[in-house]
Amino acid sequence: MTRLVVGILAPGEMGHAVGAMLRGNGLRVLTNLAGRSPASVERARVAGLETVADDDALVRGIDLFLSIVPPAEALPLARRIAGAARTAGVKPLYVDCNAISPASAREIGTILGQIGLPYVDAGIVGPPPRPQETKTRFYASGNEAPRFAALGHHGLDIRVLDGGIGAASGLKMCYAALSKGTWALATQVVVTAAQLNVTEALRAEWALSRKWVIEEVDRLPQVPSKAYRWVAEMEEIAATFATAGFSPDMFNAAAELFQTVADAKLTEVRSAKTYAEKLDAALNPAAQRPSAAD
């Protein structure tokens, strides 16, 4: 039986981990590193991904393509790969794995459908996959989803949903709205608590009445390195919820918050306390905070 060859763009934190998982489970994985950062080039090397010269060479050499990019890049990448596939005269299965709204997923389907590219709508829940871990799941929908599910034999946990194109993206939007939306709210809470000098008293109350909140708050140090990617994701969630009849304002505000965090360029954030203090200092550089004795 001929082994599948998989293409991935781009080998970022998630993409290279997915590629490494597939590579470690017997598949060839190709990528195009033109214009990518030195960090991406190094990640691809460590993951064992094979590099090709351009998109035309990429689509000619693969059976299945995984789009794993920040949400704002999902539509441009679909147009780019569709163009390469048209030029090369090939039709690999295109799997969009990005955090986009069902409407964006359907728009990508329209783009790919114009040249007859088979398409799967997918959403990733969990961290970058690692061997011997079971924390990462791929939800997939659309008529071609069972073809993508074949990668379940090569290290990925893939779950096929009913409902057609948009179902997997919809699940991802609802999941991320609660998980990342919680961190957006928690960011405002911890910064405001720091400004009011009530951080320790607030944590003590959470320990008594809302222990689960402390667990979520203590994950806030991971936000600065990822905030830039979550801006467009919050905008996609806002658009998704607007179609359900809700105001998009809440998640558009979350997008603005994550943009603020990204712009602050926080470093060496090792605790929720330092996250709050550093973000507060970035937002209010001239402010003088009261001490506990005041």
C-alpha cells in the first residue's frame, strides 16, 4: 500500500508538532519554508520535515494538505494553494485546521471548489501533539472527512462530525470562546486587582469558593506569547456568535485586549502576579499603586 504524503503550512508551534507526529508514525511530510523565519526553519528541521522549493512543488508531491496557520492567514493561504494546485494540475485533499468561523470555512470551500479541490473543515482542540500524550483532538466535518481520518492511523486523534462544512469550525469557535474568553476576562480581573492592591485577598477567596478559577488564572503566563494569534480568533468568534443573534462586542473587545497584550511585548512572565504587574505597568506607565499599608 502506498504511503500517504502530507504537506503542511506552516511549521509553527502547532504545525511542526503535527508534522513531527506524522513523521514519527511513518509518513513523509513536506513543507515550503520560503519567507519563513529562522525559528520556523529550525522547527521544521527538528521535526524531520522535507523542504521543497515552492508551492507548486509542494502540491505536486502530496496527497493531503494541512493548513495550520493563524486565523487571519487561513483565507490567503487557501487562495495561494488553490493557485498552485491549478498551475500544477493536481488536486490534493485540502484540510483547513484553523480557528475560523463557519462562514470563513464555507468561504474557503467556495475558493477551493472553483478548481475542484476536495476539502475538509477541521478544528484543533488542545496543545501541540506529543508522543504518548492524548491531549490533542482534531474535529473534522464535510464529505471528505473520512479521508482525513485516515491520519488517525499515524498518531492523530481525529473525530468526524456530522453537519457538513462549518460544523468542525463551529465546535472550535464555541470551545475557544469559553477557554480563551475566560483568559481575556481573567486578564482584566488580575490587572484590576493588582491596581486595587487586592490580589492576595482575592486569591484567598477563590481558594475558599472557586478553586477552579485559580487553575485558570495560573495559566495566564502563557498568554503573552500567543496573544497575537488570538486577535483574529476572537474576531472570528465574534462573527460566529453574531450569526446566532448575539452582539459581537464582547469578543471584539477580547480581540482588542489580546492585541494590547501582544503590543506590550511582555517577557519573563512566570506567574499570574508578574503577568498582572507587567501588563499594568505597560498600560499605565506613570501610575503609582497603593501599598497594602495605605
